[in-house]
Amino acid sequence: MRSLFWRIFASFWLAIALVAGLSMLLGRALNQDAWILSQHPAVMGLAEAWTQHYETQGPSAAQDFLEQRRKDFRIHVQVLGDNSQPLVKGTFPRRAAAFEARHENDRRLPWRRLTEDYSSPLSGETYLFIYRIQHQELMTWQRGSLLLPLSALGIALVVLTLLSLLLTLSITRPLSRLRGAVHDLGQTAYQQSSLARLAGRRDEFGVLASDFNRMGSRLQGLIGSQRQLLRDVSHELRSPLARLRVALALAERAGSGEREKFWPRLTQECDRLEALISEILALARLDADPGAAQPVDFPALLRKLQEDAQLGAPQQKITLDIEPGVSLYGWPDMLERALDNLLRNALRFNPPGQPIELSVNRQANELHLTVHDHGPGVANEHLTRLGEPFFRAPGQSTAGHGLGLAIARRAAERHGGHLALSNHPDGGFSACLVLPLKPQT
């Protein structure tokens, strides 16, 4: 992670520094004459001041102005009119032209030659100003004038360095926290509070941390439920296996005539064991990827459940109440298994002559799939534990392994909803799958 930190930091810093430095160097190289004319105190404002002296006070005053400027700044000036003739004597040395003619390379000359055009706002005349500044004078001025740009460049680099540092830290610190969270998740020691501050950010890292928290919570829940399921399965499988072993031991000791009475018992225990394993597999499959969601045909689904239930218990009456127009995208097989388990539980406890009500209706943004029986119900202190794998309320004597409600609850959670269990105010027990109209995948 430190390698990534320095790589990002150096990239940002070098890019900004190079762009700023090259911009300044290129700007100065391309506009060096203009920069001297606009910044050097010897020529800055000279054309305007000379024109004012020349047009208001005459050539003599204009010549005196140039002489004074030469004494103050050691600069030589010549002014030409539209006819390219000098308007005043100027301050050029007598042999300047001959000396300049003998040196073809301007870099060998002891002065810097600059020109500037100026149009008078009063007369409209255009004057050509020719300046000659000694190189030594320019170097002295440049050393002083560069101090401010260099200081500004230094301050800019410091500011850019701090900004690059903050930008780099804003990228690498969240990545480091996410890396630690991934490590903790791999060690099954993940705590959602470790990414609480990061999840509060309003940027991509905040969204990523929130998604990671949800993923971590789901994975930890799945791991915990699988561990608990393994413990419960191990415990529940011992009972039928122990009974099978006892029955086999008794059959081995019995004579050939007495063995016949043990076969029905062995068959019964095998059937119980097979049913238990089937329910365990059904519960485990709910954690697998169910595939793409599909539209659920509730009238056809509930009629099929009604027919199957009445084939097994023809003495029971099952009524259907389906709100017209209800629709949901989900997994029909999963919902069918969940409702089938709820309906089978209702058939175990519902007294003959009382109808079992199977209803589907919309409430706000939720869909309620309810199975209501008229049985004895469940004590309120046990309602919170119903739906846990292999939990059965005390006093129940009917067959079952406590997995039906667990399968229904897991199916509701896979659809983004929950299983609501309660004792009905008019008597009996009510189990309801509360599903959002837009299920979470």
C-alpha cells in the first residue's frame, strides 16, 4: 500500500509541477521582449510620458526627458516618426550605429535592443521607440525581478505538494481500511464499526464501504447460520440413527419369527431420516443462487397448494383470498415450498370443521402472503424463536423437525422480506410472508 501511496503522490506532484514550470518557462521564452517592456522600470510608461512631453511642451522638453531617463536608468532611446526620421536627437551614442554594423550577431553587442510602437490618443500619430539597455543593467534587474516569481513558484509548489498529499491520503487511507476489513472478514473477525466512518463519506469510497458492510453482514450471517445448522443437524441426526441402531441390535438378537415385527419400525425410522435430510437439503439450497427473478402467478400457485393439501387431508377445508391484480417478481419454486411448509404446519394443528385461510393482499409497498389456522396457537414467549432451525415449541406432539418455518423464513429473506408469526386475535395461529414489491436479490 505504501508503494501505491508514493506512486500516486509522485505522479500528481510531478505532473502539476512540470505543467506549472513549463508554462512559466514557455511563457517567458515566447514573450521575453514584451515582459521586459511591461515590467522594466526604465521603459515602463516611457512612450506615453515622452509623447505627452513632445506634444504639449515641444521637442526640447521631450529631449530633456530622454536625457533624464538615461541618467536615471542608463537607457538609450531614439524616437522615429512616420517617415522613419528621428523626431529628436535622442540619447544614442555617436558610434552606436557603426559599432552595431560591425557585429552581425546581436548576442555579442553590449546592449539589448527593444522596439515599441505607440499611438498618441491626442494627435493620432504613431511613434516608433527604439531602446538600448545594457546587458549588465538587464541582468541586475532580472535578478531582482525573478525573486518574486521564484517565491511565488516556491509557494505554489508547497501548496501543490500539500494538495497532492491530501489527495493521495484521501485515496490510500480508505483503501487501507478496506484491506483491513477484507483481512478481518477472511479471519471471520469482521466488525461493521471498523468501516462506519468510511461508510459515512459521500463519495465512491462511502458507497463501496456501505456495500462492503452489507456484504460482510450477509456473509457473517450465512457463516453463522451454517455453523449453527451443522451443530443442529449433528444433534438431530443422532436421534433417528440411535433408534435405527437399537432396532437393528434387537433384530439381530431376535429369532427369525420375531424379526418381522422390527421391519416396520426400521422402515419408519428410515423414512423419518430421509424426510429430515430432505428438509435440511431444502434449507441449504435457499442460500444458493436462485437465478433470475420471474413473475409469480399467485392464483395458479395457491390453487396448486390447495389441491395438494386437500389430497393429503381431505377432511380439512382451505379457502383462498387473492386480491386482484397483485404481482411480484421473485422465485415461484421458493415461494411454493415456503407456503407449502406453512400450510402443512396449519394442517397439523387446525381442528376439523374450521377452514384454513390462505390469502394474498397488498398493504402499502408490501405483499402479505398469510396462512391462518384455528389451532391452539403458540405461547407468546416462544414466538420469537419460531423459525429457528430445529426449534419446536414445548408441548407439540405432532411430527416434524422444526425446519418448515425456518425454510419459510429463509425464503422470505431471500426476497428481501421477513416472516411474521403471531397468534390471531380471533383465535388460532397466523404465519405471514411479508415481501417488498421490489424484492432484493
